[in-house]
Amino acid sequence: MKGLEPSRLAALDPKSSVSTNSTTPACDCFGAANIQFNLILKSNFFQGLVSPAFWLLLELQFSSMKSVDLKDLAPKQAHAYLLSAVGPRPIAFASTISADGQRNLSPFSYFNVFSSNPPVLIFSPARRVRNNTTKDTLHNAQSTKEVVINVVNYSMVQQMSLASTEYDSDVDEFVKSGLTPIASETVAPYRVKEAPVQFECKVNDIVALGDNGGAGNLIICEVKRMHIDEAILDDQEQISMEKIDLVARMGGNWYCRANGDALFEVEKPLATKGIGVDGIPKRIRESIFLSGNDLGMLGNVENLPKDAAVADFAESYRIKEIFSNSSDGMEAREALHLYAKELLEENKVEKAWKALLCDKLNRI
């Protein structure tokens, strides 16, 4: 973990003895006392004395990274680390059929879309970690070269989980889970009626990634027909993220639901080229109050507000209040940064820039 730059630590505490010309990470000033200092940082007494921003930066300063070589770990532990760190993962609820007509239904979170033209989805029924055996879904895809990938939403997550039970090959998971099989139009495997989106696919290729437990088998699927429940479409005939109500896998028994407060929009920097974080004036870029996300938003503007626009904004009640209530320039600057952070949380990027630039030293 990168240490807090001395200049930023000094900015946090004007009485700090840390030299801003030093190249030594600020945490070195605590030497062997880091462990004891960590205990102090975590105490309720200490946290009650400092601002949330100050506490966050100190906490980041004294955090550490655990580095491992996954090859040195037991396969089960490596598996747990990977699946807990990489997420949320979309779920391919894969319906296949064996060569003799036996239906199979099983979920896989090693899954994503990899191409839109041609439309290609890839999922991976990995070899079982505990005993290195392979799954019926893989066998069926190898023999028939067909699969239906069903999308999973919140209303069916418990039935999907039930279908993940490792029943014998002659057991129909549609029956066990209580989900409804409906005929596909271009392939033999059945669709799941309750799924908000269903992809009928031909298997183009299967790539084995290894022979040991945990090794994946990439099933490369080309979509031949896509079915979309009209109830999840918005007024523009696009899939509504709120209505589709997707779920995804995390580590262990954890899932997440893509709905409500979990959903947010980030403007894509495609039409214009933002100035970048490196284009933000240093006093703003090194603010102790602005997070990396805040800087990313500020750096995603093509041009800074004009002086006339900043001057007009400086006449607003909130800006005048900040300057009248501040005892000196440093206090005003901190208040402007906090106000800009409020505006960024409301996605008011231009106003945030104007607030920051009301302090002329912020333009340097």
C-alpha cells in the first residue's frame, strides 16, 4: 500500500514535524511503533477526536497488503480468495440436454458476454476442487454442442440455488427446483420460463484450462436467439436495470442484488477527452477531502469553467457564507473542498469546479 505523501500529512496537521521535502513515506516517522499506533487509531476515543476525512486517510496509511503465490496455497483456499475478490459475477443458468434426452439445469458464475458481433457468451463449468470431477453441463455441451443460458433475477434466486445441488445425472433439476421448462426455437435444451432473459446458443468451442481440480472449461457460445420479457423493457424498448433486478455471485454464500441503492450511473468519457487527474491543479489534486472517485469526476471534464462563470458563482449565498464564516484562507479552502465534495455526491461536477476555483490559490 502506498504511503501517504508527507506534504498531505503535513496539510492534515499544520503542527506536523514531517518535512515536505523528504522522500521518506510518512509512516516511517512512527518506526517500530506502527502496531501500537494502529491500536490507538482503532480506539473509540481517538476516532472521536478527529474528522472522518482525517481518520480515513490515517487508516489507509497504516493498512497493509497480504501477498500470496496462489500456487503455494491449498486449492480450496486459492479458490476462496479468487471468488471472494472477483465479484459480483453474473450468473449463467445453463440448461443443457444429454445425448439421450435427459434435461440438466445448473448455474455458473464464471460467466460473461465477450462479443456483440458476433454475439458470444462464455461460461465455465470448472472441475470440482474437492475431487477433480467434471459436471454434467460440460458433458452435455461436449456431446450436443447446444445450451440455453438463462439470466437470473432476484425472484428466482432461491430456486436457482436449489438447482445447483449435485443431484445424480438422471435427476431433472427443472423438477427439483420447481422452475418451468419451455421449448426453445433453435436448439434442443429448454429455456427457463421464469428467467427475464434467455439465450439460445450453439457451442462454437470448448477450451480446457487444465487437468486439476478448479481448472475451468471455457464453453464458447454463439447466441442464435435471444428472448426478453417485455415487462423489463423501458419506454425506449431498452432493458431497464431497475426492472430486470439481476443478482450476482460473490464469495462463499454471498450474493448481491443489482437494484435500489446498489445501482448508480457513471458517465462514459467517450464523446470528449477529459483533462485527467493530472490536469487538476495541485492544491485540488492533493486535497485531503477529495477521494479518488471525486478526482475522477473532476478529471472527466473537457474544460474548466471560465473566470466569469466562477465569479458569478462566487456571488451565491453558500460561497459568501463560507468566506464570511472562515477565519483565514486555509479554513475557507477546506470549506470549499467540503462543499465541492457535497456537489460531486449530487453529480454536480461543474458547480463543484466553480466552488473549488472560487479560491484563486486552487488554480495553481
